[in-house]
Amino acid sequence: MELWARDGWIDLREANCGRWIDRLKAIHEEMLAIPAADTSSRFMRNRRFWDGARRIQPGKIVSWIVSVEEDGGRLKR
């Protein structure tokens, strides 16, 4: 089971739930740190991207994890 969890299985056991809570808090804080009036393309994951945090969007959360936690983001050049 540990191997499956490490290889991408979504581990919702009690010991790992804190990690998911921390991730969602980080996403929310990142979103709130962007000025509401900013409409530039400087920020990819703004309030509009997250739909104002009204709903959980698994694909967008996975993309955030890959970009932020796995350092898989691309730089705009």
C-alpha cells in the first residue's frame, strides 16, 4: 500500500489528510495573494482559474501539485 501511495494513489488515510488540507490552504492563499483587480497574464492560477474557490476541481489541483510540489512549472519567456 505504501508503494501505491508513493506512486500516485490518492492516500486519504488519516495520516495523509493533513497534507491535503495544507495543499488546499496553500492554493487558497496563493489565489488570495493576487490582487483582485489584476487582469494581467502574469498569474496563471488566479481567482478566475480557481472559479473563486467555489468548487473542488481535481484536474486543476493535480496541475498545481505537479507545478508547485514537483517543480514542473514552465516559465514564460
